[in-house]
Amino acid sequence: MAPLDSSTASAFPPVADYAFLSDCEVNALIAPSGRVEWMCLPRPDSPSVFAAILDRGAGGFRFGPSGVAVPAGRRYLPGTMVLETTWRTRTGWLIVRDALCVGPWSQGRRRSGTHPRPATDHEAEHILLRTAKCVEGSVELSLDCSPVFDYGRTAAHWDHSGPEYGEAIATGGEGDVPLRLVTDLRVGFEGPSAHATRTLRQDESAFVAMCWPRSQDSGSKEYWAEHPPPASAEEAFQRIERTADFWREWINGGEFPEHPWQSYLLRSVLTLKGLTHSPTGALLAAATTSLPETIGGERNWDYRYTWVRDGTFMLWSLYTLGFAREADDFLYFITDVATAKKDLQVMYGIGGEHDLAEKTLDHLSGYDGSRPVRIGNAAYQQQQHDVWGALLDSVYLHTKSRAHLPEVFWPILRRAVECAIDNWKQPDRGIWEVRGEPQHFTSSKLMCWVATNRGARLAEVHGDHELAVLWQQVADEIKSDICLNGVDSRGVFVQHYGSTALDASVLLIPLVRFLPPDDPRVRATVLAIEKELTVEGMVMRHRTQATGDGTSGKEGTFTICSFWLVSALCEIGEVARARQLCEKLLSYASPLQLYAEEIDPRSGRHLGNFPQAFSHLALINAVMHVINAESGATNEFVGTDRTSS
């Protein structure tokens, strides 16, 4: 259990208390009160229909007992993305289950206009389904659906869509998808909200389904008939079970160690699957935008996009646990977007969009008063030299797992290596996307080395031996330069050339096999970061006052960096210390075993966007590092091999 949050006066639930739902096309966050407080349609990077997480008046959808806001318990059905909430009232007990429904492929032989990736046997049904059952006594059940379209700017207009009270449609402005509400309750309207109440007695049940089309243009009668919501509570419960079965069947395709930490691996992999966008294979960095790194601060960014660097860490994680298809889908997504334009960007939209123009939504108050709220992300325009190494390492891992290099990758890889060679001597914005002055960041040089080193190996596989020799020579030159200019007088790798500041990103040095783990400089660096760049044992990215990152305010410790330290400690043989830190990090998990971007080391409060893919990717690698180190196994898909090139 995560430590209790000391803030009790805020109207906003702690970030860690939200539950995450997904059907691999859209996602939603549900507060402990049973209120959906974040959901964007028809894609996760579309404008929101529920955004109470960013402004209490920006829309929500509650389904639960009247007059009770604190549940008796919450959990995911094991191995699934189905949320179960148990409620105790003065008169009885109620169980609510929530799911974004997944069902059998409904398109038949007809091609879907939204799935460029090969179709599977299942697809999202575009239904948020909520069921309730009274298990003891009697409980008054309330439905309150109050969408506000376009990030809280357009109130809903409701109309009944049939002769009975149980069907209604909410519409917004131009470009907003309509929402269809189907329930066995009697719905009425109060301004922009749909309401219903009903008393359930023991063994009685009820349901509500909210449906939407893939786009505004597909909201026809034909579409609704193709994706019908449940017609009864009985059918609704069956749909929930069918969705649970989908998730259990999927998770059973993985390989998990018999270990007390297995549940964290399961939940992390399910979360990563939930953050994928199955039509394209993209991986969202997080489900949200603008959840603050510091309460009241300005470090509030939109993470509903795909970063190329996530590819390396995703492939490390998913290949390790046996989920090759999702890893391959992401790699082919990156290949598709990289083919479309000469210069590889650091990030893309989940449909492959290149332009992610950033703007602020000044009408929203922000989470707990943290402004501005941003959509889009200006980092897409930045020069970050780690991107080429991330791509090359991803393809290298793919090739290593298949013993084959698909020819379609080669032109992209060659161009990426050439970009790394042309740019490695130049400063950049670095892995942390600083908005201050460019620097010669050590980790950026490191990833340029990865690009040329992996490129040389892949050139050998491709049969281009002369190119392999040439690229390896450049890799050796970059390595010599880093070892000369990126190390301080103590033999510790630093944040950037000419600095003595530490940076957690250099923990990647042993993980990408730049130097062997028994190299004195590697050991000195890992131990220096453990001692000097931590707060209560948790790792910071860097000291903001030493970096000049272009923004003001403090930040918490970064979850991914702390998990990197676990892995690095394992690499240098400090397994007991790695286990101790890993146990501490796992204790900070949310009640539903989810992680945000940052954790306040003193209060345990989760900060930043949620749930964060990077955090869960690093958790998998760290946990597997500890398990393998204690059992004597090797980490097959971390880096390349044990020898330095």
C-alpha cells in the first residue's frame, strides 16, 4: 500500500487513488468515489468528455450508491482490467464493476478504416460498461452522467433516443462525438446532466452502458447496430465476464516467474497493454495530460503521445516476459512513422502525426490549482540525440529475438546511424527534454554510441561488412570521447561535459553495455548517484538548480530513475542493496499497483501523469534484474552482451 497522502483539504483525489481502465483504443480514470474523471474520445489524445481531474466542473460520470463517496474496497479482478468496487451503506452492500468492453472482431471480412496493423480476434466495442448488484440489504443506486465536451468548454445537450426512459444521446459541438447512454434505470435530464436513481434489494442488479462511435462521421444507425450495447443487466454481466476473459487469456500468453513480486509484473504488463493503441501499435507515455510534477507548479505536460525512446525499454520488458506481438507492433509503428519523413522525431502522435503543437487551456483550473493545463507537446521539435540509439537498440533487440533483420528496417536504420554520426559532436536538449540551453549531455553521447554500435552489428547481419567496420570505428571514437570528457576527477560519469553535476540517465551505461559492470568508473557512478542524487533513497533525475532546464519549481523523485538504480546495483553485484531499494519502491505502488511519473519520497504522494508507461517498463526490468540476480539467471534482453565493444 502507498503511504497515506497528508493532503486532506483538496477537492481532488490523490493521483494514486485513480483506477485505470482501457480497451486498447481509449482509456479512463475512475476516482474512488466511483466517478469517471478523465476520458477522451474517440482517441486517448482527443479532447476530453470527462475532465474533472483537471477542473472539478469539467465533466464526470458517477455510478454508485447515493450519499456514500468512500468505498469499502477496490480491486481489479485478478489478471484483468475490470475494476470491482465494494460499497457499504447504512442499509446494505453493493458491488459495482466497471470495464471498457472488448469483444470478438465485428468487422467480418470488411476492412476497418482505423486499423493499419493486422487485425486480431478481438476489438474494442467502444462501450464503457458499469454494472451494480446488491449483495445484502438494500441500496439506493444513483447514476449521474455529466459530460462536458472539448476539455470542459461545451456543455452536453441530452435527448431521449427511444420511446422509453432507458436510452439517451448527449451531443456537444462541431467535431465532438455523440455519447449514447443505455440503462435499465429511468433516466431524466437536469440541464447538461443525465440522472437516475433506483433502490436495489438483495440479488437485484442494474447496469449502464455509455457508447460512442469511432468518429463523429460514424455515428449512424448502421454503426450503432454493429456495436450494440447490452439490452439487459444479465447481458451486461456477461459482457463484463467476456472482457475479463479477454484480459486473462492475453496475460496467460506471457511467462512470469513464480515469485512474491509476480503481481507487480502482472499489473505492470496489463497497464502497458492498456496504454497501447491497438489500431496503430503506438504506446502512450501516459493516459493523461498536465498532472503536475509539483502541486501548484508549472511542470505540467501532455504525455498522450509516443516517444521513440520508449521503444527500447518496452522491448526489453515485453520480450523478457514473452509478449512479442505487442513489442513487434510498436516497432513497426515506429518504422512506419520514421519512413514518412527524413528526420526522426523524438515523439509522434498515436496515429503517426508529426505536428504536436503545444497550447494552454487557460479556462481549466488544473489539478489542485496546478496551471497551466497543456495539450500538445513542444518537445516534438527538439533535437534529442538519444533518439537514434533508441531506434537502433529496439531493432537490434527485435533482430536478436528473431535471428533475422527484416529488409524493410534497413534504409531507416542506415539513415538513423548516419544522423547519429553527423550529430554526436553537437549539443542537444537531452533525454529530459530541458527547455534551457542545449548541452553536451553524456547520456545523449551514450545513445549515439548505441546507435553506431548496434548499427555495426546489424550491418554484419545485413551482410555489409565494410559498413560494419566503419560504424564500429565511429562507435569507438564516441566511446573514447565520453570516457575523456564525460567523467569527473573522481572517475564518475557526469550529466554533461564540463560539469560535475550528476544525472540519473548515466545509470544506463551498464544497462546498454557501454562498459562492463566491473569497470571502476561504472561502479563509482552507480554508488555516487545512490549517495548524492537521492532523497530518502529515491532517485532524482538531476538537481534542477544545476541543470537550468528552463522551468521553475521543484520536482519529486522520478520513479523510472529509482528503478534504473535497482537494475544498475544488480549489474555491479550489489544485489542486497538492489533488493532493499526494490522492496521500498514496490511499497510505494498505488492501492491498485499503479505508478505515476514521480513519487514524493517523504509523503509517498504520486506526482505527474498517470499511469506512466516509463515507470512500469522500468519496474519490470528492475524486478526481473533482482529475481535473475538472486537465481543466477541472466537478463537476455537487456543491452547486448556482457562484454564491452
